[in-house]
Amino acid sequence: MEDRKIRIGIYPGSFDPITLGHLDIIERSSRLFDILIVGVLVNAAKKPLFLAEERVKMIQSVTSHIDNVRVCSFGGLLVDFAKQEHAEFIVRGLRAVTDFEYELQMAQMNRTMCPGIDTIFLTTDLRYAYLSSSVVKEVASYGGNIDRFIPVSLVPEVMSRCNPISADKKGSQEDKKNEQDRTDHQ
């Protein structure tokens, strides 16, 4: 009997923050591989809401129920990270046709640079087809409810980072009410 080669896949992204759509792709793709590495991109050109280490911890906390998932950060080219991790597969989620054009171009570029690495596309669950980290951050920045978009355990942290004014507004409203009460009693 031959020894079977361990199948390692990488699901890369910024995950700033991780959404339920990302989590769906992680859960589904974890069934395709012996090891799924969630690679948190460190991109110096972007100003992330959360540091890479924070994003890694967030993802670890919401994927702890999946035994074959490992989370780590990386910088530089994805194909170099994949080679370093002995991964032969890159997983990408597709929400819409507009995602496909960009993702196909990237898959072809990666395949040209490293012919031993294939890209696997998973279509997103329709419940999350509209969802992105950018949309979550925008809704949160206006104080909107985001608990249908990200794991509930992460909502307080994301809200406090996206909408620090919200806490100030609450305090300000209480101050106004207290001031009004004092005025009414004079």
C-alpha cells in the first residue's frame, strides 16, 4: 500500500475582519484537505483595522472547532508562502462574476510562477454573496448591527474599533440628560 501524500491547502486573505462568508469557505474547504492553512496577509500598502496578530487570534478563536485548520500570517508573494508551507492548493471564494475575472488572473499568474500549485474556487453560500469585510466596517462605522455578518463573539471588538465615537456619543447623551435633570431641578 502506498503512503498517501498529505494534501495542504491555503486560504489567503486580509480577513479584516473575518466574515461569516469567510468562515463558510474555511469550513467547507477544510473538508477538502488534510491541513487547511488560513493565511492572513500582511500588506504594507493597506491600513488594516486590526494588526495581523489580532486577525490571526480572531480567526483562531472562531475556527477552534475545526481540527485541521491552522492560522498564521504571511507577507510577500502567496506562491512563496505556499511553497514554504508545502501547500499544493490555494483556495479562493467567489461571490460574483466580478470576483472571477480578478481571481482567474491571479490564479493564472500564480500557476505561471509556480506550476505545482493549483487554485480551487468555491462559490460562496448565497446567504453571504453580498458580504465583504469592507461592507462590515462601513456598517459598523455608522453604528449599525453587524451580528448577521461576522461571528457574534467578534462583534464588540469590531464595533469598538470601527465606531469608537459610538461609546462617546452614548456618554455625551447621558451627560446631556444629566444636565437637563439638573436644570429641571433648579
